[in-house]
Amino acid sequence: MKEAINLSLPSKPEYVSIARLTASFIANQMGFDVEIIEDIKLAVGEACNNAIIHSGSEETYKIEFLNLTNELKIEIRDHGKGFSMDNYKKPNADDLQENGLGLFIIKSLMDQVDIESFEGRGTKIIMSKTIE
Amino acid sequence: MSLRLNTNYNELDKLWEVELIGEVDINSKSMLKEELLLLNEKKQVDFVFKCEQLEYIDSTGLGVLISFYKNVKVNDKTIHFEKLKPSILKIFSLTGLDKIFSIRN
């Protein structure tokens, strides 16, 4: 089985909770356990934050949830400014900064994460979680 | 759901008590930041965050807390967290914040 749920959201902070609620609803329906649902919800929230922060002048970004029966695959795509992964630094607990924790959290919580970002052409984050 | 704050100055222990209710995220972080800076302007004392009803926090919310911690440290004060839910505590551990902040459960 393969079912897709698509959202297109304005690049504004007040709509991120729609994506988070959708994520927890789908994960719950698929049968993930409570702790994993929280992880998925946070990872989706972080990816949306990222889309908004890097959105530049673009007005919307898109999220696709793919229900693959025992795997949930989520793609968040914006057409904003993009960023270079070369500038990404893993956070350091001794010198924590205000920014840069989002991608780290996504990578820590999801099974598989692919990030494609091209300066000037936007960012695509694809992440997945398998039901154990 | 959004964020609601209950703030109280504890005369006895000489500290600010801030109850975080709801979600600290990209949408509520500015409000939280403004409120905290305002309290810290009124009285430079320690801060206790009561988190029993804190349901969600993301990296932008943590960012506000990290930057606020730098603010209170200037006055030799600190911040404490009380009663974090397991899902929230997990994020504090993941990001190493449990080593920086004092957490009492």
C-alpha cells in the first residue's frame, strides 16, 4: 500500500502546528508508539521551521507524507534561498548557539534523513521512520 | 495550542517562577523572549521554569532559552527547570542542554 497526504502551507510560523498535528495523526493511524510519534512530530516541526527560516520571499512550502504501511516517509520542500551544507556545524554542548540545532535534532530522531539544498534553488528534506 | 505563561516573583526564595503551559515553538518564541527579558529587567535573580504542562519545545524555543541563559549569567544568576515531561527531557539530553541547565524532576 502507498498513500500520499499532501500539504501546502504559507511560510509563516503560525501554520507550523498544522503540519505537526497532521504528522502525529498519520503516525498514530499507522500504529507508531507514543514516544516515536513525538519524535516524528518534532522532526516535522523542525523541517518546517527550516523551510520558513530559509524561505526568503517564497510564500509557501510543501509537505508530503507517504504511508508505506510499515514506513512513514516525509518530504518537506521549499523553494527558498537554500543553504550550503558546508556551513553546517554539529552543535557543541560547551558552546551552544541559538541556531543550528534543528537539523541535528531531525538527524537524531529519524531513521533516515536526506537533505538536498542548493543555494538559490531551495531545500528538500526527506526523512523516514520504520515501524519496529 | 499555543503558549501560556504564568509568572510569579517568589519573595521567600528571591527568584522568578515561570510556568510554561503549552508549546514553545517558532510561533511563540518571540513572546517568550520578550516576557523573560522584561522580568529580568525588573529583578535580576534566578529563574525557575515549571514545565509540568509544557507539551512541546523545538530548536527555536531552545534557542530562546540558551540566549536567555547567557543574559542571566551576566548577573551571575542561573536558570532551573522543574518537572520536564519525558519527551521534553529527551530533547534536552539530545542537545546537551541537560549538562548546562539544572534540571529537577
